[in-house]
Amino acid sequence: MSRGGWRLKEKYILDAGVLALYFAGDRNAKKYVDKAYSGKAKVFISELNMAEFIYNYARVFGWSSALARNDLLRNSPMEIVGVYEDLTLKASKLKLKYYDTLSLADCYLIATAKTFKATIVTTDSRIRYVNEAPTVLIKLKQPYTMN
């Protein structure tokens, strides 16, 4: 897709599960991180999904290891999107609609995807099920728990 001779970049937003898979060496997750590093795509991470990833990673590998991963992500070409009023209102409205289906972090993920017109990359089938934004589901190949 191009406009005026310029190629429009793909845009993705990664959830906490995809970040965990990336650091576990999963090729499907790596593909999206590689797109950020190569400049082929703009890749976002919600600050709430960062928190979710950090605490889950720390539970398994310890706080120091989680902080090291945090530093790697924050110094990468991926953009970490903070919380602000418009995003909070969008996420709140989604949480009201899906109060029994989605977590608040999932609602921020979807709200951020809609705001930046990005495709969600997730391991959570519920996000794809609600069909609020384009979604790529990375299926887990083996039992994997960090929650």
C-alpha cells in the first residue's frame, strides 16, 4: 500500500504474552519485533501491558531479570504508549462493554490499537473473539503459563 510514492508502514501493538514469547525465543513473536528493528513496521506496546509482562516475568525469573528485559524494550525501536485521558476513556468504555470477558489491560491494548490504527498481536483468543480491532493470534505450542 502506498500514498504519493511513500510506502505506508504496517502498525502492530504487542500484548504481554507476545513479549514473553519473544524472550522465550518464539519465532512467531520474534517476527513482529524484527519488523520494528528493520523499520518495516511501527510497533507499539501499551504501558499497562509492559507492567503485566514485567511482573509476570519477575515471578518466574526474578526482579533483576525483569528489569533487564524492561530496559531492552524501552531502548528498542518499539514505542511504549503511556496512559492519558482519551485512551483511559476509550479503555473504560470497552471494559464496561466487556466487563466479564476482558481485563482492563486488554481494554487498554484494544483502545491503543484503535487509536493508532494498529493490528493487535496477542496470545489471548478473547481479544480476537470480541473483534474490536484487527488481531493476529499467536497460538501457544506448548503449555505456557506466566499469569
